[in-house]
Amino acid sequence: MFEGLRFNHWKTSLDDSGIVTLTLDRAHSSVNAISRDVLDELGQIVERLAIEKPTGVIIHSAKANGFAVGADIKEFVEYAKHGTVLENIENGQRVFEALARLPCPTVAAVHGACMGGGTELILACRQRIAADDEKTRIGLPEVMLGIHPGWGGSARLPRLIGAPEALPVMLTGKTLSARKAKGLGVVDRLARPDELMAEARALLRHPHARPFAQRTTAWITNTWLARQMLAPMVIKQTAAKVRKEHYPAPFALIDVWKRGGNNIQQRLKLEARSVAKLAETSTARNLIRIFFLQERLKGQGSGIDAGIHHVHVVGAGVMGGDIAAWAAYKGFDVTLQDREMKFIQPALDRARALYEKKLKTPEKAEEACKRLRADVEGAGVAQADLAIEAIFENPEAKEALYATIEPQLSNSNGILATNTSSIPLDELRKSLQAPRRFLGLHFFNPVAQMPLVEVVRHDRLDPAIEKRAMAFCKALGKLPVAVKGTPGFLVNRILMPYLLEALRLYNEGVPGPILDKEAKAFGMPMGPIELADTVGLDVCASVGKELAPFLGLELPPGLEEKLQAGKRGKKDGQGLYTWHEGKPQKPQVDPDYTPPPDLRERMILAMVNEAVACLGDGVVDDADLLDAGVIFGTGFAPFRGGPIQFVRDEGAEKIRQQLETLTKRYGERFTPKNGWDHPALKSQAAFEVAVTT
């Protein structure tokens, strides 16, 4: 059937019953990313299949890790740079539409990750079968890159499972488990992983009949009247979560669906033009850059054996207990030490709740619980490959603890780490016998949700120990960024000027809800007043006292009075706000109140100025790592690409002049810091940065 045709990325076979199996196996790659070459070869194959008319076609992947991770993003960057996005999207649409129009039955057999363009490929098949395995994940996450599905995803999924189910899948980018995909009708059948191909052949011979109710819902919810009625409701729900000016892709997707009629060609044309337009936005450029930065962070611990099996954590408070719980969840044997069992038990209870939520079955949750053991006496130190100190922020107390722990680390390659959030490591390592194996592993609260870990260096650290720490972070599913051990490291050093300026404005009489609203309008995930209460005013005061002298700042008055009154924020139910059932009860603001015109600049530029200072001081190895650290550590407006990319986009000279204006009005704290002449601040397109990252 395919005589004379040679393919680099596809393997073809024809059995005695006339069934053709197409196996996607992208050459020179560990994963199937769908490139132009992959599509062009598939186009040739489909063209031949349309002529030969086999009994049926099965498409699957030869990669052990999954079906397809989506489109080749590096190629997409090149298309965006050269203005050929529309042309290449239309090419992919033509190939998938030709597949969808084949006169024979087609089945996609899915295992592992099936994302973006991979999901659009399986949607172009008549039927889909998925491996009933927790590793199987199916999704259309393009909105996370500032675009939306472009190879027919928005044209086909709503018609397959109904708009009310399809739109949330595309608007959130969340992935579906195999069983969830089956329940929604995205896949027609599930199979044991070892029987996937056999069951795919059975499905090809005996197609699955979609339930009448499912077909009816899919039709009704996509009629012209339903689209006109549903679209405004979906827009309102989306606008409650993201702003259109910040993230235009979800709103563009809704518009494409609303305007799309019954004709597939018309829907594909709307889809392609919409994606091509979105590709020109700064949001898409910055979110794609962040994707590459995330991949870079993920890769930092690759190919290295951390040599860590047993982790010992000292300090069972919120941070220490949750670090221990997460390490056990990820498969490590963990011992958790504190002065008495009454301090450890709450951490064990939180851990059990985490495992029950994450692991679904009682058996798996119990296995994780067994990996986390209370250890009041600290006997686990002797067997530990990694000991993590997570006690309160006091240098003398930490040094006294190290004097006890370090001699017990019997493994000569054992690592001693601190979770300090602000104390310089050059100070903490002075009394150690082997400072080469000491470093910081600064996790962020809540540990289970925050992806970043700062791997904190000092002047005597062994680079091999740093690499092992990076590999450990990778094993935890975290994103490590290596930082200098100067006060506040990277994230807290940049965040603190922002929080302190917001608290200063609060003391000047600006209502908390106004400050929070302005910060969110800039793109921060949470306003500074709500954030201070969430982190805890005691933590803000502790870190502030450590950093304020270094940063040339002052703690705002009134904080100590709050703490003395037991009003630490969310955890006490009282702080800058009153809290009820975990939510802030923000007071009503006088509708006639007029906020200061430079309110946003005072908060945001305080943070940006310190970010530039960190760049100038070499706190991180380069500007890209700085942006990644701040985004994944603070949630800094992802669509802006991080503080350094924000400076590039706005113009360094413009922001420097704004800082000088603020200095004249409010004082020395706004003086532009060293680093504003750094070459990385020169205007540079996010796509350019993405390609070089």
C-alpha cells in the first residue's frame, strides 16, 4: 500500500484483514511533538489511504511515555516570528480534516499524555480508546500558551460531547483522566494497558454506538439559539476568573464557538484566523516564553542521581511538616522530628488528609502514611541521605541544631539543608564541620501547591551537592532555581518591597480592597493586603525585620500592635481583614473615594526595582531564571512574562524615570538601584528569549 514511500516519523503496517496501523514515532525525540514534518508525512499517508480504502485504520504511539505532547512549540515560535502562523494552522487543519473524511473506520488508541495537537488528532478519528491507567491524561491546554486549539479542537469537541462539557475543558486547559474522558464521551472505550491494541482492533470491527442522550445533548447545545444564549453566560463566568485585556484567548475561543455554524469548514476558518491573531499578542509571546522557562527548570535535575532515599526533617510546623508529607507522597522514606509528639501529630494528620485527597484509594494513602514516621528522638538522622532543618527563624537556634545533627549524619555524602526564608547562608554555615554539603532548600507555602524551590548557595558549597539537590527537587515534582544566599534570596527579596509599600499605603489610609484591586488589575493573583494576611503578619514581620536593613526599608507602624493583640491574619481569623471560613471579609469602600494616581506604580515599581537589583547582584545566573523564579514563586502576572520582561516591554528608561519621579515625591526607597545598566534589560522580544532559552 505504501510502496516507494519512506517516512521518518510514522511506521505503517497492513494486516491480513486489511487493517492499517499507523504508529507515530517522531525521529530523534523522546516524545511525540507534532511538527510540520510529522503532519506532512501524515498528509501523504492519508492521501494514499483515501485511494486504497483499507478495512480500517488504527493510530497509536510508539513512545512509552504517551501518545503526543501537542504541537511543536519551537516551530510555532518560528511561525509567529515570520508571520506564517495562519498558513501552518491551515495546513494542519487540512491534514486532520482529510483524516476525518476517510471512508473507512478510524480508531485512535491512546496511552499516557495526549495533549493539544495530539488530542486534536484523535478527535479527527471516528472512535477513540484509552488505556485505563492513571498515566493517561487527555487535554487541550492551549489557553495556557495564550492561544486556543487551532487544528480543529474547538470545531469538533463541542459537537462531540456538547458545549457545556467541552468549553470548560478548553477554557481551563485542565487535563482529563481516562475515566473522566470516557464519562464525558471524549473516548468511547477503556482498555487495560496491555490489551490496548487488541481492544482497538475490536472497536474497529464493532464500533461503539454513542448513547442517544449524549448525541441529543451535543446537538441541542450547539444550535444557533443555544450558542447565542450560552455564550454570554460563559463569558461572564470566564470574566470572573480572568481579565480579557490580560488573557484574551478564552474570550476569543468563546467567540469562535458562538459564531461557528454547522459547516465544519466555516468553523475551521474562524478557528485558524483567531489563533493567528492571538499569536501576535504579547500575552501569547510571554506565556510561550514561560512554557520554555518551565521546561528549563524541569530539566535542571535531569540525568543526575540524587542519591537520596531517606529524608529527615527537623521541625514539624506548617512548613517542616508539609515538606515531610510531600516527600513521603513522592515516594521517599521520611522521619519527622520535633520536641514532643504533640507537635508532630498535627503534621501527620494533615499528611493523611493530603494523601486521601491525592491518592484516591485507601490502600495507596496508607502506603504513603507508612513512609512518614514520627521521630521525637531524632534517630532517623543517622540513616538520612538528606536532613532538612525547618525550625523558627533564629540563627543561634539553627546553629545549635546543626551542631547536634551534623555529627550524626553518618553518610559522608549526606546533605544538610535549611528551609530558612531569609537568613544568609554565609552566616549559617560558619560553625559547620563540612560546609560543602550544606545548602538551602527554601520551599514556599503551601508546599503541596507552590511549584518553586529556591536552592540556596553559599561560598563554600560543593557544586556536586547543588546538582544532587536539583535532582531531589525534580523528584519531588518541583521547579528548582539556584540563588545566592544573600538576605531574602530571590523571591522574598523582591516580594518584600512590594508588601511593605502596600502596608505603608494602607497606613496612609488607602483601603485594603483598593490596594488589592489595583494589584489584581496589574495581574497579580492576589492583592498585597490579602496576601499579607494569608502569609501571616507574624511571618511578614519576621522576614521584614531580617530584610528591611538590607533593603534600606522600614517596617510600617502598627504591625507589632496587631501581633500583640493576636491578630496574625487568616490563621487567627483577624488581621488586616476579618476572616470567615477561610475567606477575607473585605469592607465596603466609599464610592466617592479617589485613590492616589500613582498607587499602582508605588507597589509594582518597588518590586521591579528590587528585581533589577537582584539581576545586578547576580542573585541568579541569568534574567530568564529570575523571571521564572518570581513567576513560579509569587504568581507575578504570568502574561507579563516576569519583572525583567516587563521592563523590556515597557522600556527600561521609561521605568527608571518613573522611579526617579517617585523618589522626588516619596523618598530614597524608590531610588533606581544598581543593575539598570544590565544588558539583559535591553528591549528583547519574548519569542526571541523563548527560542534561546
